[in-house]
Amino acid sequence: MTEWTYPGLGSLLTVTRQVGRAAELLDVLWEQDRHVGPSPYLSVAQLRVMYLVDRDQGIRMRALTRLLSASPPSVSRLVDRLQALGFVDRRPCHDSRREVMLHVTSAGRDYLAHIRERRDQALLQAIEAMPGSQRAALTEGLAGLQQALTSHPLLRLVAEDTTPVPTPTRQDPALSSRHSDAPQPSGVVSEGRGAAGHLGE
């Protein structure tokens, strides 16, 4: 097995590896809990979609596809299944008739809240065993790590491709009436085809 070295990083590399090992253990813990969690049963890929859509409540299908590094048909099938369960819905994008926005429904948020509550309970047992000083340091460190991850070039796609809330502006009442009477876009436009990775569904 090759051991990668990064001259000059020292303690930074140690922290990086510790975080990675902890993430691997959490992944095992989450996978065990997923099989005994609430119904309906969701695959890892479906839960991943739910987490990403829930982050900002308004992610474009295009951005989700890029974040998952998957083909548009694979992502569309995942969203279809979540929509059939009533956990996710599609809405026309306000600034592009060719794009679709994804939102987590109230039922989807309830499901995620249940999942997160079960995970909190599982983690609580481990965190309770830590000294108070370590818990305080962990809280501060994880807050910094979450902020840093949000700024990561790959995860920043979430912020860049969400729909901002339109800023109200004063305009001619006649124009306002005309826009309110205009037909709203309906239907979902296909995201196209690609040869990117295929998600386990």
C-alpha cells in the first residue's frame, strides 16, 4: 500500500486523515441504521439526493446532476422515485423555462428529521463518553469544517445554482397586472442525456 506524503503539511495531514477515518466510521454506522430506519426504505443514492435538495430548498436539476457526477437520466430516475413517494417535487424555474427546480416537501422534511434524530441518538452514546473539553473542541472544529466544506469548489455549486428570492421592485401597475395574467410555464423539460457516472438507485 502506498503511503502518500506531503512535505510541510505535518499536523494538517494528521487532522485530515483523522477526519477521513471518522467519516468512514460514521458511514458504517449510518449504513447499519439505514436498514432499521423508518419506512419507506431509501437507498444511499436517494438519501444523498434528499440531503442536497434539502440544503437550500431550491436546487436546479442541472446543479444536482453536476454535484452527483452522474448522468442526467440516472438523476432523473432518482428524483422520479422520490417524487412518487411525495418527498420531492419539481417546479418550473422562475428565470428559465428550460430548467427545473427541486424542493423537499413537508413529508420529505419529516422523513429527514426522523433519520437525523435516529443518527443523533446513535452519535450521542459516543459523544457522551468524551471529556467535556474534547466535546467543546469538537463543536468548534466541526463548525469550522462545515463552513470550509461549504466553500469547497464542488459543493459551492449548490449555492451558485440555487434560485435567489426575487427582490420586489416598483413598477407600473398595468405591467404588474399583465404579468400576473401571463400563463405560467408548466411541465418538466428533459435534462438531456450524458455519459457521466451511473448512480446506484
